[in-house]
Amino acid sequence: MTETPTTSPRRRYAVAGTGLRAGLYIRAILGEHADVAELVAWCEPNPARIDFYDELVAKASGDQHTGQPLPRYAPDRLEEMIREQRVDVVIVTAPDHAHADLVARSLAAGADVVVEKPLTIDAEGCRRITSAVAETGRDVVMTFN
């Protein structure tokens, strides 16, 4: 009897903060990790930054992107984005002072988080994030790229 390999669905990622640091993650999702990751939304107050990355997504090869711009959300609509786009993981590459808020809110809304260093800027932010992890059981990964 031959066993049929099972394929796991791609995890759904949204990016919160589309500055320079976001590019590394976006390119990885569109490129070498496209088989396990799908970019589904932006959370960013600056439309010009989203325009830049929408162009990058549009140029990506493969079947991941249909040519339509990704949905855009302002930071005050983070929870709505997670719910509407069924986001599995929020990648936080926003300015450092916004990390604790975005991480804690993403966890509370039901998404795991990848956050670019630093985790946050102060002890209170660390307490907020660790409390959110304890309350939700969600995962946070801090990267140092």
C-alpha cells in the first residue's frame, strides 16, 4: 500500500508596518517560502509604502497572487484585518514604539506573531506582551535579521 503524502495548507500572513524591515519577510513569503506561506493583507497607515510592496507582490511569479492588491488596514483596524482575512501570523515590522501594542493585540485577536527586534522598547511593553502570551497561549517569535 502506497501512502499518499499530505500537504499542509499555507499559513496566512499579514504585515504590520511596511517600512524597510518588512521587505525581507515579504520577499521570503513570495519566494523561497511560497509553498508554505501566503501574504494576505497589509496593516499600515502610509499608503505609499503599501503601494511599493503591492508592486513587488504583483511582480512575484507563481500562483500565490492573483494580480489584485492586497487588502489594506490602518493599525486601528488590526483585529478586523485578522478576522476578515483569517490571518494565522502577523509579522510586526512597524516602528519599535508600536511593537508591544501590535503584538499584544494580534495575540488577543487570535494570531501568532513574528516581531522584528527589538521585542519592544520598555519593561511595560514586555509585561504587556508576556501577559498576552499567557492569556492566549499564542506564539511570539522575535527575530534578529
